[in-house]
Amino acid sequence: MNPSEHAGLDVTDVTDATDVVEEAGHFRIYLGAAAGVGKTYAMLNEGHRRKDRGTDVVVGFVECHGRPLTEERLAGLEIVPRRPVTYRGSQWEEMDLDAILARHPKVALVDELAHTNVPGSRHAKRWEDVLEILGSGIDVITTVNIQHLESLADAVEQIVETRVLERVPDWVVRRADQIELVDSSPEALRRRMLHGNIYPGPKVPQALTHFFRTDNLIALRELALRFLADETEEELLEHLQRRPAQVLWDTSERILVAVTAAPGTDAIVRRAARMAARIKAELQVLHVVAGDGSPRMDDRQLAVLRQVSADVGARWTELPAEDPAQAVIDYAKTHQITQIVVGSSSRSRWQELKGGGSVVKKISRLAGTAGIDVHIIARRNPTTEPDPRK
């Protein structure tokens, strides 16, 4: 509908209404492998740095857990008073969301993103409070531990043999404009625990023999590093898709399998999956629907290959193109593919001459100029027809 046709609203009214819409605030997260790595301290340091620069900064909520260094760093920052809440006869304190929105600073420091609010609060989770603050145009700096991410919580429970009750949806964390890892080696973290810098003295022995065991901390640290590496990789690919690089940025290995209707293609996908697993590379499968008279895959063949791709953890993509070889190379360039896997040509020499040459040879030639490695895998014809149910 044209804005001028909207009852009682002309174009000028629409412009004025758009002008008052708040731009979402900038979202920054300090991510840690476990409690005590220094996330809150780093957040407070950033708050002081911005305050010294003249930025309007408030502490929306910070939990010091009795840590002297954190309490010292809190001094000098404006603190929004907490909201008292009565629940089942007990007194609690929660972040005062309405007070922060009314104060409307440039930056709000909000600790413990995964925190569960006391029943009766406007939102059940603190991350929901944070989204409302961001929506009002306030920048938010927050903290979270890797075990609280929804996709990793179950894995963490298996590792540390402890329930993870408070969880944050992955999409909330991935929405952040900036994620910064606050890292600490397991040895350094255990020393901090022994010195009483994380938990009070009576809790230290149990913590060191349970959650804060060295093997647990190593595993949690690896989960945090991998998550951040995946985020960084996605940011790089998004940047390169917006502004394509003239050369291949070989920051990590990405393997593309180009699949056709030829028999034995499913075996080539499995072979590529083994190659990807050895070098810990991302695997993608591309089916080009050609318009050059090449044999097309029927639904049954497609179902088999899609299922095999899913089984080996690969991403499946289909796209139409008149020139399959060029389409494979264009896709590889766009997605920063470092290696292409294809099956050897099943066409005779006469068919290649008659049809304008081998697609496999053309892929190899074009990939060479693009700096992409090509693996040509020998085809092994299956002894029986593939069963799409398997």
C-alpha cells in the first residue's frame, strides 16, 4: 500500500514516524570457558575506558561474588540500583530494567547474560532484558560462559557431569556485534582458585576436584576457542562475499565435492568426507543442474546423494548453469573453497571431442588459475543399484 493511501496518514507523517525509531544498540560479549577467567573484570575495564573517553556508562548489573579485585574495579562507575523482589517469602535483588531504560545511558554493563530472573519479573531470562535494552538504542556489554550456550550445554553436561540449568539461545550470542574471548590456561585458573580469587575458601576443594579439574577446563577452553573460531570464519566469509578478494584467502581448509549423475558418485562424497575429517575441513557438496545436454540425476539418485551428504555432515547446494565447470569454479571462489573433489570423467574420448571437452579437465584448468587444488577421484562402479532407503 502507498503510504499516502493509509487512512489519516500522509507521506510526511510516515517520514516523521521513521525518524523516531531507535537504532538498535551495539552488542558486545565477553566469552569465557569458566567462571573466574576475568570476564567481569574485563567488562569493567572497558567501562572505565569508555567513561574516561567521555562516554555515558552505567552499571546495569554486576555480580562480584566476593572477589576483591572485581569490587575495586567497580568503584568509580555509576551503578543503577537493583530492584528488590519478594518471592516465596524471601527477598531477592534483580536488575532494574525500567530504571536503565529511563536513565538511557550510551552504554550499560550487564553481567551474567544466562541469568534466570526471579519469577514475576517482566522477562524470564536476563538475555531477554538485554534484547529490550538493545532495542531502545542503548549499547550493551555483557558476559557469558561457554557452557551456557544452548547448542553446547548438553555436551558440557557430559564432560563435567554437572547439570547446566541456565542457557542462552545460540542466536542471541551470534547476534553480538563483537565477541571477545577472555582466556586463561587451566593451570592459571586453578591457581586463582587456590588463592581464593574465584570462590570462598570452603568451596575451593570441591571445585578443584569436580568442575575445575584440569581435564574439564581443557575441554571447556577448547569448546570456547572452537566457537569463537567458527564465528570469526563466518565473519570473514561474509566480508569476502560482500567484497570479493582477488586471491584465495587460505585461512582454513574448505572442500567442495562436485557431484554428477555418474555411477559411484556417492562413494566420491564419502571419500571427500574422509579427506575433510583428516584435515578438519568444512565439506560442501554441489550439484550443478546443467543445460548443456549432460545427463541429469533423477529424484532417486538425488535422494541418495542428499542422504549421503547429510550423513557425512556436508552442506548440499544445487544451482542451475549452462556451463557446469565454470559454475563450480564461480561457486568455489565465492565461498573461498580451497580444494575441489571431482570424479574422473566417465565419457569416452570421442564423447569428449564431440561434446566440447571434458568437464573435469576444464575444472582443473580453471581451478589452477584461481589457486584452488583439485582432486580427481577414480570412479568405482557399484555392483548393485543404490537403495535410497539406506
